[in-house]
Amino acid sequence: MLIEQVKANDCYFLRESILRPGQPKENWTFATDDDPRTIHLAMKNDNEVVAIVSLLPEKNEDLPNHPWRLRGMAVKHKLRGQGIGQRLLVALIEKTNDGVWCTARKNVQNFYLQNGFEIYGDEFVMNGMPHVKMKTI
């Protein structure tokens, strides 16, 4: 399986079907999706997108040294646990020398902790699910 840089619309199917099933498009598209600085990566298997992640230029007042926001990370259910997400995340983080932050669902926080992120701030609820704020160390 190969990792390649893709366009935002190549990420939409997995964003909607895995991260926001049945929700309106504005819940799984982002204002800076088409910003020239934004990076979208996909893992493909025989031209089928099986995993995605996006790195968006988005300032965070709490983290002035972390100008990038990781969003929309998803791996097809049948392929989870095979290191695909980790390979995709590492490839994405290598694209910048600056800090990265994200809001992660609490049930996947350990994935990010194992891959160089730390929790900052308090747990909160977003879209009816508990989340944590995380940043690269």
C-alpha cells in the first residue's frame, strides 16, 4: 500500500462514512480543505483509498508554536490494527517542522499518545462524544 498526497475530495468518502456517518457535508468538510498549504494524505490499496488524514493551517491561541491542525484521520474498519494509521500519521508529521495539534476522540487518544502527542487541557464533549485536546511534544 502506498501513501500519496491527494486532494480534499479524495478524503470525503471516508470522512463521511467513518467519522460522521449520516451527517451533513458541513460536518466533514473544513474551511481550509482547499488552502494551498493544506496537506491531505491517503493510503491506497489498488487505487482504493483505505486511510486518510489532513493537516490544516489553523492557529490555536493556546499553542502559538503549533500552527497545524490534524483533522479527519480515518482507516477503513477492516484494516485497523495493521499499522496503517501510524504510517500515515508519521508521513504527515514529517511534512512540517512545526507543532501539530488536534482534538481527538477519547477512545483513540492512546493511538496519539503512542505516536508523540500529549494531552493538554480538559476533556470535553463534541458531536456527542468525549474528546481530548492533543499536541505534538
